[in-house]
Amino acid sequence: MAARLGRLAELTEPFTTPLLPTDYAGLFNPLFGREIRGRVTAVDRHDDFTTVTIEPGPGAGRSFTRFQAGQFIGLGLQIDGRWTWRCYSLTNAPELTGDRLHRSERRLTISVKPVPDGTMSTRIADRLRPGRIIRLSAPGGDFHLPDPVPEKILFVTAGAGVTPVMSILRWLDQEARAGGTAGGTFPDVVHVHSERATTPAAPFGDELTALAAEQPGYTLIHRDSATAGRLHAEDIPDLVPDLAERVTLACGPTPLLDDLRTVIPDIRTESFHATDLPGSVDPADLGGEIVLGSTGVTTSSTGTTTILDAAEAAGVPLIHGCRMGICRTCVTAVTDGTAVDLRDGAVYGPGEQIRTCCSVPSGPLAIAVN
């Protein structure tokens, strides 16, 4: 069906220019459009988290429900007339191996913990309602189990860091019960979770407790940081004596993850905070004037301010989305000079595309402004 619709769009495009056929389709079904869209079907609010259930639109392929457990999606909401993007870990299990759900049956879930002054998280927690049309970007990220699934696994999570691990645990449980790709049995999993509470926060606490009771391979070690203090890397060997035999994944605050790397060098981690500059980038090479296309405005960056931030400070709002280098909404072309991507140190010159939200000038720079 998707292929036929795509062919129909190609045939009718000459008659709809400058708009696309999908723009007209959106008048009849809000899930159709040139962007990937989704509909909020449920919003469940708890003390610490808000869980959102999403029906992906027709433009979302099977990768949206056959993602790798532990990955995230980009979510766009229109706030004050502008599309704002953030990335959130998926908490549901991927589509069961071998299953072929009809599109109308596919669902995604995320669980969002409100952040003080957080534009997106507070809007989701306070105002998001079923029926709302949102924008989506495809699942991505490297925080997932290797293939084949290891026999012995350690998860270390803190606070909201539990969310991607919930997806992995739900997938392991699902596949074990169905005899799927996880080998038909639940692996030996130890899960160390730290939180300022006597039990993991709703909606996960009861589920984790039940999983520990139903799956002999799953051991939950909950640490109440209010009484036991913050979790440190030096605590892990005492909590998990066979640490060296396990594949370890951790998600939580950056200081905890940095600490864990000193004890577990090959650990897989996920953090939602900015990282340090890559080793290939010399801070002395960064910074310079930025000419903002045909606006006639020139601004500058010391090398720590992104092109997007510098433009906004100069009164030139650039199109953007997630501000994390993921959704590609902010992509534009370099017309003169060079820019450096702070995520990996890649250098881009005239004619090449950059993400303004995570790039800085390296000397004088001119960019196109859409």
C-alpha cells in the first residue's frame, strides 16, 4: 500500500507544484504529510513520569516498531507556533520477531520525567492530550544489546536512566516467552538501579518487582540514594561480584557514567547531556565571524557557542528542531569558510551541509539562511 501511495504521489506531483501531494493529503488525514507524523493515543500521568502512547502515521516504516530495544526517537511538538524537538527513549518492546502487525496496531511508548524549566518535558507532563498530532524522527542510537544476546548482563541505571532499559527488559521478557531471538530463555541479568525512593518510580516499580518474581534470571538491586547515598563506581564490584563476566550497559547522569568508565572500560552508556569535545578538536582552532546568508547580519562565536545560538543572539532565528544534532531540521549549507561539528570533529567547507545546532565556525564562515 505504501509503495502504491508513493507512486501515486510521484504521478500527481506535477499538478500540485509548488506543494506536494502529501500536503493536500494532510487536509483529509492529519497523519499524512511530507514529515513523519504520529497521533497521541494515550497519556498516563504518574508522580515522576508521564507515559505517552503514540500511533505512528503512514509515513513511518516498519523500522519504527522493529527498532533495537534501548533506542530513542525524536519527538516534535508545536509550541508557541514553532516546532520544538527532543529525543526520548522508547520504553515499549520492539515488534515481536516474526510478527507482522498491521499499521493500525503498531504503537510506541515513551516515559518523560519533567525537568524544571524544561520546555518540552513540562508541556508533555502538563498539557499533552490524546488526539494530538506530533512529528517523529526514526528510532536511532547505539544503546542496545549486542547480537547475539550475552548470557550474562549488568544494567546500571539512575533516575530517568531506567527508561531505555525498560524497553530492553520488556523485549527480553517478550522474546523469552515466545522463544524468539533472545534464545528462548531469559538471560542472567543483574539490574542495579539508584533512585531517591524506597522503590523504583511508577510506572516501573511494580513491573520490575513482578519481573524479578516471574523470571529467575532477573535480579533487581534497588538502592535508595536518600539513605544509602549516591551510587559510585566503587560500589559495583561489591554489589555484583561477577562483574568481569558480564556485558554492562548503564544510563543515568553523566558524572555517574564517567565514574563507571573508570571501573568498566568497555561499558555501553547512554546519557542525555552534552559530552566533551572529541579529542581530534583543538579549541584554539574554533571560533570566528559568521555571515548569516542574505540577511546582512554578521555575528560571531568564540567556539563554544553554536552557529544556531549565535544567530539567535544576533536576532536571526534559524529553523531548528531538537538542538541535539539528531533531527536534521537545522541543516543548511556552508557558502564560504569552514565549520566544525562538535560531536565528532568533522570539518565542512563550501557546498557542504552542516547542522547549525552542533557546529561552530573555524575562522570566518558564511552560511545559507533558509
